[in-house]
Amino acid sequence: MIFDLELILDSIPQMLMGLGLTLQLLFLSLALGTALAIILLLMRISGRWVLAAPAMAYIYIFRGTPILVQIFIIYYGLPQLELVRESILWPILREPFGCAIVALSLNTGAYVSEIFRGGVLGVDRGLKEAASALGLSARQRFIYITAPIAIRLSLPAYSNDVVSLMKSTALASTITLLDMTGIARTIVAETYAPYEVFLSLMVIYLVLTWMIQRSFGWIEKRMSRHVRSEI
Amino acid sequence: MEVLTGWWDDFFWGSLVVVKLFFVALILTVLFGLIGSAAKLSKNRVANAIANGYTIVFRGTPEILVLLLFYFGSAIALTALAQVFDPDVKFVDFPPFWAGSLAIALIIGSYATETFRGAFLGVDSGQIEAARALGLSNLQTFIYVRIPAMWRLALPPFGNHMLSLIKDTALVAIIGLEETLFVAEQAIGYTAKPFTLYLVVGAIYLGFSTIITLTVMLCEKYANRHLEIAK
């Protein structure tokens, strides 16, 4: 077993061709998933049973099943239903890219909404009481007091979720998409050199993970600068 | 539901494979987690570096990539090894069950390493000192004092790791192990009802997740039973 250095140097640029797709999957589903998470969060903390129950059921189902199964249900499963084939969403759900985005967003939304809920619950009650004593309405309290603190509290967990979303984008390769993992699998099928190809791809993913963690570390530091200056 | 006629037993055996995979990987996960956290907490620099490298690599790369590397990589390594003894051997396959459980256990084990490390650090140092004062040896302190106290702290996050573990078992279908997702793929070949069949897989996994969540809740109650009286 000797490492084929030439193959490594040859395959890395090929795999990096899929970086764009990986990043597209990451950022699009992160944006959509976060928006969904906010809606789910508001439903859960609304205090109204009719809103909270569906949100809880949604979170329970999407956190309780493997993302791979969710991707397969959406990509392979939904076209079975005539309702879906005739709906306006069909142009999106017909393409593997659209399906991957939908599946990743729906999945990450469930996780992120739980993270945000933890942040909202972590906000000191005294602050909310002070805000209502100052005469702020419930909506003002949420926007000006709860949300900024909750965002800061949920950032560390959120950054972990971004990393795991980035790792989940690799599953798009199972529905024929040629992201970095998809390209790597094609190369391995041709050359049968899993060590060289997969190990170099793991290094690429590690760099991505590192970059995500570094940027969130920077944002966290910035958002808690008032805490640091007190010390 | 008539779609499922004749496939019930296959789904049953597939679920059994998931359960077997879960328990084998769970035991290995605890093992890797304990070894990893011990290495991280030790004063030995080499052990520290290895454990840090381990957690960085396995927490920062996509699960599917680790799995593919283990499956294809081990086949190549085994073939090379077999050819040393018998040059006529063309190909030796590593059983997907073991490649899968090893890969999943290493991934979840890297998360467990961090959890256990934090939990060991969370054990009150007064308890350790008390154990020393009572004349307990290092090993006795570890087994009778550190482990029970640490376990209580580690249980809630470890429950989440178990949920990730059961969901990651779905990935093993990609390397051809006959678990539920694989059974569904075969059934779809006959019935052309992907939506129904993948939903069945999702329901099976949701059932497993629910069982794990409830078990962890019971375990937590049991672990904290001495605190109930104090309330």
C-alpha cells in the first residue's frame, strides 16, 4: 500500500470543482432552515396550544428520523404522489438539487429551533421584568430584550449545527448530486484508491469546519465585547 | 398498506440488524469515549495530541465519508494483507456490519470523548479527596467514585449521542448492509411505491428514537434518585 501522490494532486482540483455546490447547499439551506426555525420557535413560545403542538410534532419527527431517510422520502418518495407532481412545487422537487435543499432546510430547521428555544429560555427573567416595568409591550420585549440576548446565548450551539449541516451536505451525493463527496465517489469508482481520495477530501472538509468555527468564534467575541470589557 | 404485504418480515429482520448495529456501536462508543477522555485528561503530551487529533478529525468530517473510507479502505488493506500470504487472492471483503459499526462508533465516540471529559472535570474534587482520605486506591476511586458521579453529569448529552448513533445506522445501507433502508430499496424495486416504503423506514427510526429518549429519561431519574429525597 503506497500512497499515490500523483493521484492526490490530480483529484484535489477535481473535488474542489464540487466546492461551489457544497457551499450552495450549505448557505441556501442554512438561510431557509434558520427562517423556518424562527417560525417554529415563535409557534412554540406563542402559548397557544394550536400553534405549539404542530411545531412540537414537527420537531419530534424531524429530529427523530435520519436525515438520509428524509432525503430519500423527498427525492425518491414524493414523485409517487400525484398531488406533488401537479403542484407548483414540482419544478423544485423534480431536481435533485431542489430536493437536497428542501430536505436539509427542513431538517436543520427542527434542530436550530430547539437551539433558539434554549437561548430564549436562558434569558434572565429579571431583564424581562425590568422591560415590562419600563412599559415595553410583549412584542417590544421580545425584539429589543429577549432576541438579542437569546441570539448571543445560542451562538455556540448554532455554530455546531452549521458544522453538522455542512457534514450533512455530503449526503446529497446519494441522490446523484456531484458535490465534493459525489465527485470523490466517482473518482474512487474509477481508480479504486479510497485512501488517497477520501483522506484528501476529509482534509478539505476539516478546513471548512475550521473556517466555520473560526468565523463563529469571531462573531461570538464581537457580540460579547461588553462582557469582556468589564473584566 | 397492501404494498407492504410480504415485506413485513424483511423489515423486521432489517430492524433487528439496526438494533444489533446500535448495541455493538454503543459499546464501542463508550469504550472510545472513555479512552479518549482519559487521554485528553492525562498529563501525557503524546496522548493529548492523539486524542485532540481524533476528536478534531471525526467531529469535523462528514459521517458518510468516514464510513466509505472504512469500508473500501479496509477491503484494500485486507486484500493487501491476504496477498502477502497467498498471492492468488484477488479480493477480500470486510464485512459491512463491522466496517459500519466501527466507523459509527469512532464518530460518536469522538463526541462522547468531549462529553466524558467535561463530566470527569465536573466531578467535585472534594469527593476525590474524601475517597483518598478513606484509603481508596486510584482504581477504586475511579470505579466507585469518579464513574458514578461523572455518569450523572454525562447522561443527558450522552442520550443525544445515542440518538445520533441510531440515526447514523441508516448510513450503513449505503455500503450494502441489509438494514431497513436497504430493505425499502429492494421492496421499491418490486412495488414502485417509494413514498410509502421510505415512510415505513422513517416510522421505524422514529420508534427507535422514542424508545431511546424514554430510556434515557428513566436512567436520569434513576441516576438522580438520591436527589429526589432532598427536594
